[in-house]
Amino acid sequence: PRTREDSNQALAKTSDVPPPPSGSVPPGFTSPPPPPPTPGDPGALLPKNRSVPLEQWPPPSADAVQNMLSRFPQLDGHCRGSLMNLPPQYALAILWDMDAKGGPEEIRDPQGFVFSATQTLLRLPVPMGGCGGCAEDKALWV
């Protein structure tokens, strides 16, 4: 009959196991997670499933909003009109956010998303003088 002492001797101690040859990967080993993004690299923080690359986002203007809307054909006419009636930086911010969340395809109710974001932005307090007396500011905030 085997004794307890015999079975303990059958198990190898970790100190008795030779190290693996260099360059080999132990079984069950998974690769480590990627390193965190380097500070100051905004592209590294963006989701990888954006439909509009970072460098293709224009500075705010009515033409820029119109151009970016062409990249979101899923939005209906009401959404488009709502976005065109916002200050350009607000409209582009909403489209940017939608794109960051995977675009209209990934958002259950894109029209509701635009409506909710528009309402949230319209409730923000206006800084004194708006953006320096823009006609858009006066029309929206009177």
C-alpha cells in the first residue's frame, strides 16, 4: 500500500521544475492587456468603431453640419432640421457623440437620441453675450 509520504514525493516541488526555455509560452498563458494610451493622444481614447475618422471632423460652421449630416443618412428630416437650427458647435457635438457610440446603427432610437441631446443643450445657460453677439444665439435664446 502507498503511504501519504509516497504520494507527496510523487508531486514535484516548484523548485525542482526547470524554467521553460526562453521564448516559449507557458500553456494557458494569455497575452497581457495592451498598454494604456499615452497622455495627450486623443485618438487613443476614441472607440475603434467610429464611422468618421478624427481628422475628418471639421471646425463648426453651418456648412460643416450639412456636410457631416450627409454621413448620417439614417437620420430623418426632423432630426436634420433640428440639428441645422442649433449653433454649429452643438450640432457637431451631437453628431460626434452619436458617432462615438457607434453611429445610428448602434443606437436604438437615433431620432430620440438627437431630440434628447438637443433639449439638453438648449437648457444650458447662455454665457453673457453668447458667442459675441451671434445672430444664432439671439434667435435661440430670446
